Amino acid sequence: MISLAGGLPLQWPEPVTIMFQTMATVSSAGTTLLVPDCELTHMKTADAFFMKQIFFTFVVPLIVIICLSGWGCIRLTCGKCCHLKEKQYKNYTVLSIVLMLFLCYPTLVKLCLSMLKCVKVGESRYLMADLQEVCFEGRHMEYLLLLTLPQFLFVVIGLPLVGFTIVRRNKEKLKQKDVRMRYGLLFLGYRDGREQWELIIAIRKVAIVAIGTFGTLVGAVDLQGKNELLLLIVLCNDFKKFHTNFFF
């Protein structure tokens, strides 16, 4: 949450900027692992940006395929000597997928919404990543509909809902070893009765990024900061009545 606040276009002091960068590296491995900017310096800025968007669109299925293939190879080559049983293989595979998606989610949200981060210059809006690329026209509009919209539906909204559904469907089995091994990352950090609170954390992350993104369309920096503070105050409260009625 702290690192995502760095997306606001405020004049942060240098020590605060360094703190944001440190928090982003520690809290989200995707920030470091999934952003190949250094390898794309030979390309035009807009071309590199759109190429990254294409890659990020397929990150989720790519992670699933890599985890399945990796543990499949381990099972075939080392299964006997490591005494890897069928149930253990499934547990480790699901755990790997959940872990990688959990780490990459903030980065995927930030980069998905970056397609909408446009600033107004004169009568037109231009992409923040490359101020020579006109927003909502031509190539930008095509990538917005073909890449950003599916990412928003299936990744930004879809992943938290899938995690919430999994935890809710297994609420009677949360103390079982297999369930804790596979999905413990989603609920073990919360006390009894609040296992689905990760959905609220995901909503808060998306909202913080959205305020930093859509605020550029409004053009009111002070309003962005105030909305973000209001959001944190509201979502940090313990909605006991809401939680009881909606989750259970």
C-alpha cells in the first residue's frame, strides 16, 4: 500500500521517493521481475510500452503453465527419490501458482491501468509513458480494447474474486493441512472470521492505483491526495456488520 502511493503525481522529497522504491521492491517481486525496461531501450518508448502490455496480458496463463511444467518435470525426474506423492505434487503446484500470482498482482494492476494514464496537452490527451502517443485514438484505442479491457476484467477484478470464492467455499476446511498448504497465503494472516479480508486488501490496492491513474484525467492533484486519504480511512475500518452479512 505504501509503495502504491508513490504513483500520485506529488512532489515527494527524495527520501520518501527512495522509501517508495524500496517498499515496491520488497512487497512486490513483480515490480522487479516483470518489467524488462532495460532490455527494450533500443525501441521507441511507445513501441516498448505496447509490447509490455501484450506480454502482461498473458502473464497469468504463462505463470500457470510454468508452474505446472516445472513441478511436472520435478515429479518425473525426482519423484521417486524425493518420495513425492500425488497429493504433495498437487499441493506444491497450487501453492506455487498462488504465490506467484499474489506477488505479481500489484504490478499487473498498475501496468494494466497505466494504459489509461493520459495527460491533457492542448486539445488532446497523450499517454504518460510516451507524450508523443495520442490517447484514445488509433493504436492506443486498439490496444485499450484488445488488451487492457480483458486484463481489467480477468486479472484486476477476476483474480481477487477467484481467491475470495476459493476461501469461502473451503471455509469449513481451512484448518485442514492440504487447504492451508495450497491457499494459506490468502487467509493465514487474518484472525478467525476474517479469512476473506484479502478481498478488501485487493480492492484497496486497485483503488489506490485507480486514483493515481484517473486523477491525471481530472487534472486535480490535490483532489487525488484527499481521495486517497479518505479511501484509506474508510477501508481500514473494521466493517463488522458488512463482513458478517456479505461474507457469511
